[in-house]
Amino acid sequence: MDALTSGSHRLVHIDLKGAPLRVSYYEKLFPLLRAWGATGLLLEWEDTFPYTRELAAIGSNGPDAYSSGYSAQEARQILQLAGDSGLAVIPLVQTFGHMEFVLKHEEWRSLREVPTFPSSMCPSNPGALPLVKMLIKQIVTFHPDIQYLHIGADEVWHMGMCAACSKRISTGKHGKAGLFLEHVMAVLHFIKETYPHLKIIMWDDMLRSVDASVMNEYYIGKYVEPMIWHYNSRETFGLPPDLWDRFGSVFLNVWGATAFKGATGSCQHIPTITHHLSNHERWLEELSMNVNKIIEFKGIAFTGWSRYDHYATLCELFPTSIPSLALCLKTWLHGYNEQTHVQVAKDLGYIEFPLLITPQPRPIPIPSNLQYPGWQVAVGIEWYLNYKTKFHGLVNSEHHSFHRYVTRTVSSRKLHESTNGPDILQFNLGRVDWHKRLSAEE
Ligand SMILES: [Zn+2]
């Protein structure tokens, strides 16, 4: 296993959806990732990328862009910093599902598979492929030194629902799988023709239930390398039992993807490190059992999701997950044991306070001085969670009047059925009233 894990790629996924990091942060982060054993980055720009011309509206140059998106100069600086640290960059650009950042714009709305949902694109729409080509061209042009491109293609939830796609499914030889493969193959052919030097990766989930014979009919194995993702801990880990055999008979190279954050809850504040360690340990077992079924294992991506999709809430902020990432990288390379834990904890500055990997009853003691970039954010979130616990303890204990009052206020105004401003304002005014009343009673 050592040769397998240390002799293959180890990519850290930087998911910029909703939480792009400052450029100055990468100056500190990238050398650490390299020191901890990473060989590259899986860089998911989404709407933080400085798209130009026809695509300007969807990225950081757009009129309604997040102010925290990157300028072209900043984006180039990030790539330069990655190169300076010896980290290869593999950009990820979505080409089928998870296209919310594009399809939410009026200009691209007509390309939705389902008019009310902006996630999936309709592959039967004549404008779909030209859009994908534009996205890929701008991304590849901006990354002149890349060897790999990741085309996403995961979780295409609304596939085959419009009239044209339904017809293709009912009349096509391979139904839904055929519809998916035809679009993906069109994307793959375009990339291979335009950028013959590029190797291509895609997420595996839409292929997990497709017969090997069907995949081979499309020759997909000649064009792309699947990245098998699974983020569960040992208790619920479960890839299809024949997956490795099937992929082994279709693809030359196969990748894996674990998670160090962003996989245990869409509102998670800090990672449950034991979950992520268990995920990595189980992946190591999975590989040792199945690697003989594939030709080459190319490497692993340590995914760190910022949010579950474009519209979802943020989950763990990157700095809160540095300890999890460091431990997962070490576990991947050397296995998890007491010695690994002690060394990582020491390197991160957990000297007087332990580096906890299991959730503890709060409030917990919190360190005041650590040694990794963004530790202040991590400590701030810990303080917040301590206060949150104290607050809930207060309102759920002897102060029943507060609990009843809030419940009555919410119920009477039917706040749970409404999200408009005046109601929320009334709710907050109610809380101020309660505070005044409580003060008067005291
Ligand atoms: Zn369609």
C-alpha cells in the first residue's frame, strides 16, 4: 500500500464556491500542503473565476459578482503560488450538472433541463455544447501548464425530463445512460480534438450503475479517467461490489476521492475528524482489496466541500478544517496511529490543549495560540459553538417563560410559513420586547 499511496497523486480539493480564500492565505497554505504530502490541487473556481467576453456575467467580472471573486491578476497569482510550492493544478469545470452558477443567469436560463431548477443543463438543447466549449476554452487557456482537466459531470439530477430528452431516452438503445454518455462523449471529443495533450477526469457517480458493455460501446475508457468518490465512514461505506471489476474492464486509469470536510452536514461548523479519518482508513482498505482489478490507480483527491451546491449554506470554513486535512493526508501516507496524531498536533501548535478528533460535550477549553494559517478563524468558530451551547442551555432550562414566549410569537405570526422581511422584523422586535420584559422582572 505504501507504494500505491506514495507513488500516486494526492490532490487537495480547493472548493471556492461561496468561500474563496484571500490570495495572501494561499502563500501560507500551499507550502504546508506540499510539506504534508500533497502533490497537487483540484481547483474548483466556479463563479470566482474571471470569465470574460460572452461568459463575463457568470464569474468575478459579472455585474452581480461576489466582491470576493478573483481578478485575472489574482487568479494568475494563485496559479503561480501553487507552482512555486511544487503543486500541480487540475482545474475542475462543470459540464452537465451543478451548472447553477451559469443557468441562474437569465441569458442561460433557456438551457435548463427543468425550467424551475438551474442545476442541470439540457443536453438536447443546441446551445448546450457551445456553452460547455466556451467554459472549457476559457479555463484551459488560463491554465497553460496543466496536464489534466476535470469535467465534473456528477449528480445530474434532472436528466431526461424535457420533451426532447424524454424522447431520446425512449427511442435510444441505452435509455438514460445513453443520453448521459452521448453528452459526455461530445464534451470529451471536443477536448481531445482541441487539446490533444490533455488528460481528462470526471466524477464517477453517473457511471456507477452503467454496464461495462454499454460504456465500452461509447469507447469512453479511451478518453477519460473516472474519479470514484465516497465520503462515508467505515460504518456506512458502500461502493457497488462489482464497481472495480466494471471500471477495470473499461478504463485504463482510475482515481479516488475522499473528504476531509464538507461531507457530514450542509450546515456543519467544524469537521468531525473521526468521521474523515475513518473514511480514509476505509478507502485504504478498499484499495488494497480492489487495486488488482484496475490497470492503474492514478491518485486520490482529498475533497473539502464549501457548500453542497451553489445555493446551499456554507459548511466548514477552510481554516477550521486544517487539522482534519493534515491528519487525513498523514493517514493516507502512513496510516493513523498515536504517533501520527501527536506529531500533527504538535506541528499545528496544540501544545497545551489537545487536538480533539471526536465531538466533545461543550463548553470545551479552547486554545488561544496555534500555528497554522487561519487558526484565529478556527478558534473563533469554537468560541461560537461554546456560546451557542450556553445559549441553548439557557433557553431550554429554567427560563421557560422565554421559551414559551418565543414559541408563541413564532406560532402566532406563522413565521415558519413565511420568510418575508416584515415577519422577520416582527420576530426580532418580539425578542427585544422579551428582553425588556425580562429585565423589568429582574
Ligand atoms: Zn433536455
